[in-house]
Amino acid sequence: MGQRPARKHSPPPCFVCSGVLNGTDRCTDDHCRQNNVKVPSGRGPAAGGRRQGGQPEQSPGAGEGGGGAGQQSGAAPGSIPEEDCGKLYNSCAVFNPDGEMILKHRKIHLFDINVPGKIRFQESETLSPGSSLSTFDTPFCKVGVGICYDMRFAELAQLYGRKGCQLLVYPGAFNMTTGPAHWELLQRARAVDNQVFVATASPARDEAASYVAWGHSSVVNPWGEVISKAGAEETIIYADIDLQYLADIRQQIPITSQRRDDLYAVTSLQGESG
């Protein structure tokens, strides 16, 4: 195996936060204004302003997702139930710096689980699944998006990687059973498997809510290290997305070129948003 590349450190700019950008170098989000957070204008990206909010989990698997076209940054504040032609979806709109919606992402995999004695949850009793992948371009790199339960499906992350994504974002709300067991583990697995950065944004924990979220929004680098992590409370975290560091890892451990496409393949059968 190659040696772990040294990670470069530099002041982390804000790349995406929970607020809508107003066309300047500053975000309209209250927390960003109070902390004088600036949006990057030239240097490499950061998973900045990954806000761990305190909204109640009325809608299952709440999170954010995105897509878009062209070299434009996007802000995805969260997901809400969306009604379309008599069906409900767990959807998230992505906005550009001018406040224009550039794409709407619908959660692909529905959270239907039954852990006896701990938790039973059936999203499919209320929601319908989305049917397309979602990516969007920024001036720095391409970003692939999933919502919550999507993170368990390695094939989705691999498809995003093959489409050129260097950052994957998985906003979601793991619960008090799956959160401590799998939340960080899955982030690190997706990052290492595909040699990408992974960022997650969770609601803050509210013990009085009907659905209690685990919290712990995080950013993981391509080596599988957690480089930024929130606790259970509402907060904002930041992390550099160092694309040279990513390139160094891919050069030292070149799994992309070593895949045996003559023996196996992961392909997309549906369309893509973005």
C-alpha cells in the first residue's frame, strides 16, 4: 500500500451552508452572519457551514440533496415532503448563489426497516422513491448527492465516483439505534471505497421529538479519516476539501484503473439530474 499523503492545511472557507447565498461573498443564514462566514471566491472548496440544525423530524429521513448544471455553487438547505401527481417524495431543492433553484433531488432509497425491540420504520407507507441520480458542478469539483438511507448503497456512490464526483454529500437523520452503529462507519466506507470526500449533515438531537436523530454531522477525507465532526447539539462545522490530497491518494492507490471491468460492472439504468 502507498504511504498516507500528507494533508495540506489552509484556512477553511465556507463552501455550502444551510442558508441561501445572496450573490455576494456572504451567506444570508443567521449563523453565518453572526460568525462572519464568507463564501469562497477562488481557492479550492470546503465542506464549510455543514449546519447541524434543530428542526423536528416530522418527515422521515430529512436531509438535503442536489443537482444542477454548469460551473455554479449550490446551497441545499434540507429536505421536505413534496407532493407531485398524487405522490409524496422526500425532496430537496438546490439553489445557486442568486437564489435560483437549479435542481430538485428526490430520495432514491426508502427507509423501510424493522429491528425487533428497537425500531420499526416504513417510509414506503407514505413516500414514493425518486428515480434519478443527482449531481451538480461547482467551480471546484463535481458533487454527488444522496439522502440519508441512500448512504447504505455502495453502488450509488460508485456511480457518482465514475461520473467524476470528488465530493459526496449525504444529509440525513440516522436514529439512536442505527446512528451509533453505522453513521460514521458508512461515511468512512463510502469515502475509502471511492476515494472521495464525504460530508453529512444531520438534524441536531431533540430528545422530545417523535423521531430522535443521532446528530454528529461530519466530513470524511478519502483516506477514511473524520476531519470534522459535530456533537449532538446544533452547530456549524468546517473542513477543507483538498483536491490535491485526493489526487495524491488516487495516484498512490490507483483502484480506479485497477478495476476488473471484464469481470464486473456497476451501471446506471435511469437518467441523471444535473
